[in-house]
Amino acid sequence: MSSLYKAQYQLRTHRRDGFIEFIKAMLLTPFILHNDEERSTKREAAYLQIFESLDAWAAEHHRRGENDEPGQSKLSLMVPSMGRLFTPLSLQDAFLEYNRRVGLTARRYVPPSFNDVRHILNIAQVSAIAKHVRLVTFDGDQTLYEDGQDFIKGSVLGGLIIRLLKEKINVAGVCCSLWCVI
């Protein structure tokens, strides 16, 4: 990213997601209450309890959306901007996976961020749809390769795309240039 782009990005107001902000706010309490080394296991247990509750609320919200049940779910009452959940999500499992990768519960000075919660939701969504995926799309510039550059021969991402193709999953690359073909 160029420094001009970074500066302009910082100055823009960004749309916030109510569900992510809600989860982030819920995770802040155990972070503050159990913020020392001796209490890190209590923090992890508290996070797990929060995600267990979120799983139950998300399951109810998903069921109501699937069955067109009247009334509001508990989740939509707590997060008025909450949209429909099209797949059942296992947020507790996604949290455990994310925590295993980045050590979220071991942090003492940085509380869970918007991006941490976004990653947890992404893991939950990918896990929910993984068995049914038939198409994967990528944005070329700055996702598959640096802006204006080529796909690097022998890249790890290239090997992963080849694995997807071998599994009979369609792969599409999208970019603004007419010459962009994967």
C-alpha cells in the first residue's frame, strides 16, 4: 500500500458491523477482569462461556430465519442491525481454532479487536460451508499478488489453488484489468 492510500484510508469513516461490535464488547469484560498471568485460564473459560452463549443465540436466530418464525430472536433484540444467518455457525469451535493460531487468550495488553472477531466469524463461516463449496473466487490485485505484479511461480497460494482444482472446485480470479486471467 502506498503511504497516500494509507493516509486516505485512515481518514475515511468506515461502516461498522453491529454483530462484531457486540461480540467485541462481550469479550472486553473477561479481558479486564482476568488480566494477569494467574487468571489467563479463567479468561479462556470466560471467553468459551461467551461463545457458548453466542452459539445458542446464533442457532436460534438461524432457525427463526430458516422457518420464517414470527417475532424476534434474542440475538436480534440485542443487536438490532443483525441480518439473517444463512448457515449455522459454530463460534465456539472457531474461537478455539483462532485462539490456537494466535493466542488470543494469552494477551495481557491488547484486548480482542474488530479484526480478531471478524477472523473468528470468517473461520466459523468457512467451516460451515466447506463441505458444500463448488466455487472459490479471488480478487487478483493485493489478494493473490501485489498490486500491479504477477503471480509468483512456486508460491504457496498457487499450490493451494491447484489443490482446490484437483478437488473439482472451480477457481476464478477477478480483477479490473481486461488482461487478468488465472
